[in-house]
Amino acid sequence: MTEQPTRWTKSTIYPDMWADPDEDPRDNNAEPLPKIYGDGDGDFDGLIADQGEVDAALTRLAREQAETDAALAGHTDLGERLGKDQIAVRELYVHRIEEYARNCGHAGLLRECIDGRVGQ
């Protein structure tokens, strides 16, 4: 009898993670891009109700979308695989849609906290 389960996976060792921390691709990119949105703690400590902040955020969003559009424009074959992880262009588009939808949901929750109106 061994101590290793018959169906061994990395989740056996790291039950709350999908990958070994040493192999996490988020921490192993050769040259990560500079962070645009601060330290990423997600606490919204600096959140203020100021139209200038909203306008700046929308400007950053438009810039990010334009850069993504430009990067993907040259890849018309949705099955083409890009980067070191060989991710299909189709998957990049789907991920972009998912992230945009998720962020719209977050914005809706923040708005509910501000004005008290709930979904319809």
C-alpha cells in the first residue's frame, strides 16, 4: 500500500490551486507588461465618486480595447495559435468577451451599492 492516491493530481498537493505555484504561468512570464491599474489589491480603497475619475477610466478602457483590436487585427484565422502557450485567436476573443461581461457585472454591483437600485 502506498500513500499516493490511485488518481493522483497536483490538486492533491495543492487542493485550492490548479497548478503548482512554481509552474504558475502568471508568475513566470519573461517580461510582464507594466500594471495599468495600480497594485491590484482589489480593495477599491482609493475609489471616489468623481466624474473625472470615471472619464479617465473610460479613456483607459478605450485605449486597452484599441490596443487589443490592433493586436488581433492581423490574425484573421481564428484557429491560429499565438504566443508561448499557443492560445488560439478564437480563445482570445472569447476571453475578451468574458472579461468585459464580468467587469460590466462588477460595475452593476458597484452602482447598486451607490444608488440602491437593484436589477430588473
